Amino acid sequence: MQKPDSGGGYDVSATTTYDTSAMGDMTAMMATIGPFMAVFALIGLAIFIFYIFIWWKIFSKAGHSGALALLNLAVIIPFIGWIVPLVLTIWFAFSEWPALKRANANAGPVQ
């Protein structure tokens, strides 16, 4: 138990010590984690690029500009980035696809 000092308070700094040896060497830990994080980031980037490529193909086959897939890059905007892909997907689902209009125009009337 601590005893009060001459001023009536307690000198906390004199008795408070932290044993940092239990945490290990932080620089060694970061040096170990760094390559794993780099690999994780590269895999995530590759998956995201593939995602953009897939949406580019889908938009192109539907008759829209494939560049609409680049709107998915908005996911990097914090807090609101998820809204743009959601709205884009909803719009795409309910819009008239130019490819279907051309296919229906070429088919002619059903007899």
C-alpha cells in the first residue's frame, strides 16, 4: 500500500513501472507482419481489378459502355463508397439494355 508523500498526495510515477519485455520487440513484430500485409494488399488489389473487369464485360454485353464499371472505384470513398455500386447495380437491373432493344428490333414481329 502506498503512503502519502509530504504534500498529502501520492507519487504515482515512483511506483508505476511497465514491463515492456512481455510485449516483445515491436520493430521485429512489424518487420514480420509487413510482408504478410503486402501480400494481402496485392491479393485484394488483384481481386478488385478482376471485379472491375467482370463488370466491364457485363456492361459491354448488355450494350452499355464498359467504362461504367469504373464507377465501382467509388468504393474507396470512406462511409459512402458502398452507395455508388449499389445504385449502379440497381440502375443496371432496371434499365433498358441496348443489346436487348437491338435483338428485339432484329427479331421482328412474332407470327
